[in-house]
Amino acid sequence: MSPDPKRLFFRQIDFGIFAKLVLLCWGIIIYSNTFRSSFQFDDNLFIIDNLSLRNPTDLLAIWNCWPSRFITFFSFSLNYAFHGLDVFGYHLFNLAIHLSAGMLVWWLVMLTFSTPVMKIDALYSKRSLIAFFAGLLFLSHPAQTEAVTYIYQRSASLVAFFYLLCLCLYVKSRLQGKNILYVLSWLACLAAMFTKENSVTLPLALVLYEACFLRQGWYTGLKFTLPFLIILPLVPLTVFLFRPITVVTIDQVMARPVTALSYFFTQLRVMVTYIRLLLIPFNQNIDYDYPIYKSLLAAPVLAGLSVLSLIVIAAVRLLRRHRIVTFSICWCFLTLLLESSFLPITDVIFEHRLYLPMAGYSIIIVYSVFYFFRSRAAGLAAAVLLAVITCYSIVTYNRNFVWRDQVTLWADAVNKAPEKARPHNHLGFAYTNFGDYDAAISECSRAIGLNRNYASAYYNRGNAYFFKSINNKTGFNCRRKDELAPDFVELYSLRVPFCFNADDLGHALSDYSQALKINPKYTKAYINRGVAYFIAGNFPQAISDYNLALSLNPRLSDIYTNRALTYAAMGNFPQAISDYTQAIKIYPRGAAAYYDRAIAYYLAAEFVNAEEDLSTAEKLGFKAEAGFLERLGRAKANFH
């Protein structure tokens, strides 16, 4: 008696729902310890200090951050609108993307087994299990932590989401002939191209899929993929024609520490490291100390080339009998093409670059295990995969503890790359944020010892000395009130430190100056040296440094507010008011600028304007000091 088709259909539906629920719950569990992990590394530059993201309706400002990653930055702006700088919302968003990408891997496998080529595959009857375990492995692998737990690397997971969504919708539209799905696929491709630059390979992935699974002739394949191929130049055109003006320049991002050829030779070895990380993810690191190879004849490069050549040969030989494996191998190479070929990028290796290739790896592993056990029970294959995925999940969960805060992350990096300067520098930065200034100075000094021309290390050590100078309880020098404008100390006393340790402040000034000697365009070093000069009472030099900073970045509101404070201390209230006004034009929601301008207006005897600014500052959430409110009230009454 043949099985009831309707009953089989509902069994399939039931397993699909079960698979999605398990994928969802599994992913949430293994990333449940990340929701309070702190901002890390580039999060400081691109999110915390990035005033362009403060208003999600200011699309031009967001576009100027990084045009080819507009959607990524727009998502950060939305996060800020809803959560401010509370990390929970950012991590929740990242995890939602990761879970969605895992679902799309499951869907892609199911769709692939629906193609005419795969319906005759020996493992067609196991398609539901293969899809389920592929999605589960994708979600669980420890190498994914960098793209999920590291908030800024949402760019890697978000582009993967659009990449996979585009492919799934494309395949579905090709199988069912629905134009609406085809249009949605094209829109997903467009979204990917404004999320991250590695989306440039997406049209080629569609061509690859056509060749492997749909196979309806070159003309038909070209007809359907041509609209995607036409927009392929969008990525390079966006990168080279539109240059960010607020946060980072393309030249900074694409700094070339090595030649294109040396980068390529190094990538031949890096690819082998990626394979090792995929198979056995141990000794993970946020910042690898990786050697640069300058010759194809170097033994590690030749070994890498040999391994990769064997994989390519295997892919070709498997094309006829195991087309899905060939496709997945090609997928891994294709999705790494932009970052692991001839285009030099500052860092030769990062784990988040494996996020999209992981889809191909997951399919290869799961399909291969089921094929190996094809003559035995499918339950045995499932048990093996479940054991592997459980191990991966445990490692992932534990790895996420390393991302808990800046000190734990960079202490781990220093332990694994002790001879690389950058981990020591960032650990020093982390210690400064935690208030352990002596440890910060020690780590930054270690970074400088490893690289005497490391401007950032001098800058961070200068910051540590600066904060130590105004927090140290001994050896304080306090500026006299008569050195400042009348009433300045009383009105700004909670916002400006007036006492400092001269020795530590001198070390800070020396380090800032050394950083600027190495990098004369180091805007932040000018700003912080200006603040140090201000604290020391050298107002003319502070003004000079702020002017130099403005010549490099006239759109940074903090420079204007710092210069305004210096002018106010000098008694030049009209100029202080002018600078506060300019800062407010750049960042209209800066409550502190309104409050400080209110003080400047008060000191300039413009009491009505002071009251208006004070009201605006309070509406924006700034809590005014009661003493200032009383003084302003009395001054207004006497004035009238």
C-alpha cells in the first residue's frame, strides 16, 4: 500500500517547523551570554564616537560615513535611535541577523534539492536532515563569533543575510517562475551591495548556481543573471567615486602595507589557516600575528598552494556525482575572493571573513557525513553531526566569554600574539577605560617597544598619563581662580578639572607630541593635546591645537566645544558663543553644547539667550545645576 501523499506533506511541514524552532532556540542559547558584552575595537570609532549616526533621518550624514556600507551604518543609526549606547539592543539585532542567516542556509539546501539535478541525487531522501544540520552547523561554529558578538562586524553577517536571501529568492523564482520573487531577489542583491564590499561576487554566485543546478542553456542562464551582472560595478564605483567625509576615508581603509603580489602569496597561506579554523577552531584570536610572505617559493606558500590545488582538483572531479559539494567548494572560494586575492587590505586575516564561506563549509560537511553513512542508518550520521555541533557550540559559548569586555578580549589577544604591538596598544586603551592607568601605561609602552613608530600607542599612553594626572591624589597643582575669567570656575567646576599632577600631564603632552611627529594628520592627538594644554593653563597653545584639528576635520563638533570652553576661560565670550553655535549646527541634539552656550551667554550678560539654551538643553535630557539656575534667575530679575 502506497503512503498517503497528504500525510507525507504534513509530516514534511511538521519537520520544517521543528527544524526552524530548533535552529532558533539553539542559536539563542549559544549566544545568550553576549547581550551585555561591551563595545570593542572599531565600535569606538564607527559607533560610539560617530555623531553622524545620531539621527536616522539624516541619510546624507549616514551615507558620508561609508557609502558602500550605507545599510550597515543605517542599522547602527536605528539602534542608536532606540537604544542609545546600550549594548543590549545592538547584540539583539546582531543575533537576529545571525539566526535569519542560519534559516536561509537551511532554506537554500531545501531549494537546491528541489532542482532537477538534485532530485536524482542519492541523498535526496535525506534532504530535510541535511538542510537542518547545515543550518545548525552554520549557527554553531565558533568562527562565527567575531561576526556576531563583535557589534561592528554586523557588516559581515548582514551582507551574508542579503547575499543568501538574494540567492534563495532567485532559486525560488527560477523554480516557480514567479516574477515578484525575481524582483525581490534583485532588490536583495542591491541591498547587499550597499552593506559590504564583498557583495561584489554575488552576481557571480548566481551564475555559478545556474551552471551547477539549473542548467537550461547558456542563453537562458544569461537572460536571468544579466540584470544582476549589470549592477556588479556598483560596488567598485561606490568605493572609488564616493569618499567618506566624516569618519574614515577609503585611503585609510584600504591602506596598503604590502604589495598586491605579496598579499596574494600571503593569502595562499591564510586560506589554509581558514580551512584549519573551519575544521578545528582552536586558538582563535581577534588580532593574529601573521607573517607576510613575499615569494611564491616560500615553503608555507608552496604548501598552501598545494593544498588549495588539491581542493580545486577534488571540486572538478566531484562535479558529476556530487554537484552540491562542487558548488559549495566554489562558494567558499568565491565569497573569499575580494578579501583573499590580489587586493591588499591592512589586515591579512580576520575570522569574520569566514562568515559567508561558512554556508558552503556547512553544506560540504553535512552532505559528506550523510554520504559516508549512506549504507548505514541515517541516525548514525545524525548522531555524529550532533556530537560535532555540540562541541562547536560549547567552544562558541566559551569563546563569547572572551568578548565580555575590552580587557578580557585584548588580554586574550596579547596572550596569543605577544610580539605584536597592536594587541598591547588596545589592551592599554582598555585599561585606561577601566581606570587602571599604570597598567595602561605599561601595555602601551610595550607596544611602543615593539614598534617605535606606532602613533596610536603614543596617543593612548598619553591618554593614560592625562587621566592619571587629573585623578592622582598626590602631587596636585591647582590653577588659581584669578588666572581664569570671572565666575568661570564656579560655573564650569563640575565639567572641567582644575587640578592636575604636573609630571603626568607633562608625560601626556610629550606622548601626544610624539604621536603627531609620526602622524601630523592625527586629529584626535591635536584635540587631546589641546585639552592637556587647557588643563595646564596654556590657553594659546590649546587654541592653536584646536585650530589644527579643525583644519583636518571641520565637521567634528567636539573640537568647537573644546575651543569654545578655552575661549570662555580666557573671557572671550563672543568667540565662545560662536564656537558653541557651530558645534550645535553640526550636531543639533548635543545637549551639553546648549548648556555650555547658556553659561557663555550668562557670562556675556545675554540672559534671555541663556534661558532659551538652558530650556533646550533640559528638553534634550541635560540636568542643569541648581546653582546656575538660581544665579540665572537672579541675574534676569536684576536685569529687568
